[in-house]
Amino acid sequence: MDIARAPRMPASSIVASAVYERSWKWVLGALVLTLILQLPLVVLRAINWDEFFHYSQVVKLANGTLSLPLQTLYTQAFVWVTALPGAGVDHVILIRLFMLGCELVTLACIAGLAGRFTDRTTGLLCALAYLSASFIFRHGTSFRFDPPAAALLMGSAWIFARAHMAPMRLALAAILAGISTVLTIKTVLYAPVFAGIAWLVWTERGHRREDLFKLAALAVGVVVCAGLVYLLHAASLAQGSAHEAESLVSNAGSSMFTLSDPFGYRRFIVWFAISSPLLAIPAFLAPFAIWWSERPTARKIALTGFWLPLTTLFFYQNTAPYYYVFMMPPVAVAASPVLALLVRRYGAPLMAGAMLACAAFVLATEPESTLARQRQIQKEAMRLFPDGVAYFDSCAMLGAFPKENIFMTPWGIAKYLNGHPETMVEAMERGPVPLFVTNDAALEEAVTTQGKVAALLPQDLAAIRESYIHFWGPFWLAGRDVAAGAGPQDWHVHVPGTYTVRGGALRLDGRELARDDVVRLTRGVHRLASDTPGVRLVWGDRLDVPASPPPSKPYFMPF
């Protein structure tokens, strides 16, 4: 065609096209600003109970007591942190910086994959929609295996989608997916994502037979890599790991996938939709936009594969807000057709500004942080027990100390009540557990009331009430308050060790003890009596109650 006679684009269209071409810069700027807004949460948001537990697993690896190889691979990357000065909360904050790096990788992969189906501007907007969503904005850098698993899987998906069947790129994709498989068994929930990409790549390359062999090799590579990483990790752990891994997989398969909602986590779906409409609404409308479009069928199938992890909210049990960090990255890619339509209707700058405003609103409405209270609890524990001490609590809040009961999540409590893990009484028989930390409503109810506690077995509840007395804040120590003038009383000692007489004189098994005397008690029944009010027998060698006022409750922030 003669260039001189070619139809000219209207000036208004040229200007609009130029604005659209530059709009990705507005989205990128909003994405950077949103990351800046998130930084205070990285260093100031209180440590979540899951983060405490994950840190305790790192400490176990450093001490040589970690025995579970599945879902603990992350500990290998952070074992060095335990040797640094400071409290455990400070170590967790340091680890969060690595989680921030994982989040950046995930954002880049969302932008790259979404851009493959739409354009660069929409791809960046999908990443911004993910980051500015309330649950991701708050929990995207939390110390869990969700951020690194999402980064590994999205990185694998991005490489797979752009590999052009090159063997070395496919091998790298297999390695990343294989590592994620050992990191968390819920990696399987990304299966539709990879199936959709496989169909797209195979179709776009003309259904070549040799590509089927490469795809099969990719699947085998994931399994082989996972097996090798598992064996290497398991070899570095304490004995008994094989049995624990088998138990974990068995319990996950039988109880984590169900159509029921025993823990009430599905209420968070509504919460997420209300607080993150600029991701929730496009995610909901994605299937309609995908299948009513004129895209090739292979692309529709691939985008549907990216969308399907959203359905896990209805059959996967552990869908608390931090789960959205893991589940939503591919869904954000699937939402790209809807966001592309919104960009053309309202413009990328307006959409990006709205998402930035949503993130700012989440930050502005952030509840008061309890980080200072958590740090005080840990520092007082380290001052009182410089050599560490066994304890019961809900989530391993004192990560440097050996926790002797289950991680009290809804799933953990359900297993415990069904007789799977060790009971508290059994743990006390195995070794002394002098400290009881009431950082959970059920544990506080156990020592401050006389009724039943649904989260505790009757034998454990009885032993707790017989064994511990209040010491400071959330700390209850093994001991006994002795009623004055009530005559001799029998006390079943579940926690043998050194005890100190406090408040006055005491008769112990017929022996006269003065105030501040130290005595060693064996396991079993001992007889106590006193004529002085306020006398108590407290575990430890003349431990002084901390002078600092105990922190007020709560000790944790809400989701």
C-alpha cells in the first residue's frame, strides 16, 4: 500500500494511544508506592501465632531436635538467624525481609504472566491488585511457607509459559516446583495452573509429539527433584521423621480436604470481597470474561487453569487470611481480562490510584500493634530462664524454649482431641514442664475457671489446675498455694524439681521449712500445711517476680 495514501489515524486516537502506552508507568509508580506503604507492616506489625510456631521450628533445627521433614524445608534457610542477638520477635522481623523478597518475585511473575494474556499495563495492574488486597497487604510478608511457595510456583509457571520447550528452562521450572512440593503439600493445589499452561504451550507449538515427551519429562522432573530435596532435608533431621511425615500426609488427605467448614474460615471470603473489591470482583467475573471473549480456546483453558485455585476456598479447610497470599497469585493472572476491560473503560491511572487508596485505607485502619508486648514477654522469659525451660502454650511464643504441647490451631486441637498427638499429662511424665503461658483463651480459661474447657482433654485440664499458680503476666509456674489453717493437704506433683517457699513458713511431708527455703520435690504425692496466710510453694530457685508491669492483653493482633 502507498504510504501516502494510507488512512491516517485521527489525532484524538493517536493521543489516546500514546497515553495508553505511557499508562504502565502510572501503574508501576502506584505499585512502588504500595510497597512503601507495606514496609511499616513488615517491621511493626505484631508477630502472628503462625510466625511464632515457624520460628520455633527453625530453633529446633538449630538444636538438632527437628524431626518432621515435610513443610519444614524453610528452616534450612534461616537456621543462622537463631545465633544472632536479640529476642525471637527481632529474628522474625529479619526473616520477614526475605518474605518481602519472595513477594517481589511473585509480583513480577504475576505481571509477566498476566501480560502474556493481555498487555504490560494490565499485567502490572494485576500485580498491584494482588498487593493492595487487604489480606495480602497485611500477610504477604509474614513468616510462613506461603510467600516462598507462591514465589517458587509462580516463578516455575512463568518460566514454563515462556520456555518454548527449551530443556534447560523446563528443568529450572521443574526444580522450582519440586522444591515447593517439599516446602508445602498444598503445592498440589496449583496443578490446574500447570495443566493449563501445558495445554497452551502444546497447542501453540502445533501439538508436536516430541513436546508431549518433554511435558512428561517435566512432570517426572518435579517428582525427582522433590524426592531428592526431601531426602537431603530429612537426612539432616532427628530420627523419627519418616513416621511423622507419613502421619502428616495421612491426616492432611483425610481431614484438610472437605466440603464442610468446621473452623468457620469461609466467613473470610465475604471479608476479603468487601475489603478488596478491586481484586475480588474481577476474580469473580473472570470466567465470564474469559469464555465470552474471542481469545483462542487454548488461552481460555490456560486462564481457567489460573482461576481454578480460587475454588479451593470451598474444599480446602485451612483458608485463613494468610492462605490468600498463596492462593491468589494465579487468580490475579486469571483476572487480567476483566482488568483489561476496566483499564479501557476507566483508564489505568484511575484504577491504579483506586488500588493505592485501598492499600492506604488498610494501613490507616490497622489495629494497634502488640509487638512491644510480645517483645517484653520474650525478654522477661529469657531473663527468668536464661538456660531455657520446657513450657506449654498455644503457639510456641517462646521459640527459643522447648514447647511440649501441640500447636493449638483448630486443626491441631481437633487431632489432639481425637488422641493423635501426645497429651499434656504424657509430656509432663516424660519430663518436667515448669512453665505454663496463658497466651490463648482456652489456656487462660483452664487456670482461671473451674468448668470444662472444650479445647483440652479432661486429664490434661485436671493436671494443669493441680500444677500451676500465677507468677507474672501470662506466666504461670509449677507450684501450689497453701491455704492457712486448713490442715494438711495432699498435692500430686507433676513437675519435679527445685521449689522455693514464699510468703511464710511451711510444713512439707512433716518437715518444717522457713520462708525462702529451697527444697527439691520428686514426682508424686506430697503433703503440705501452713498456719500463715499467703504461703505458696513456687518452682525455681528463688525466682523473683519481674519488676516491670505485665503487658496488657491482647498479645496478638486480629487477622
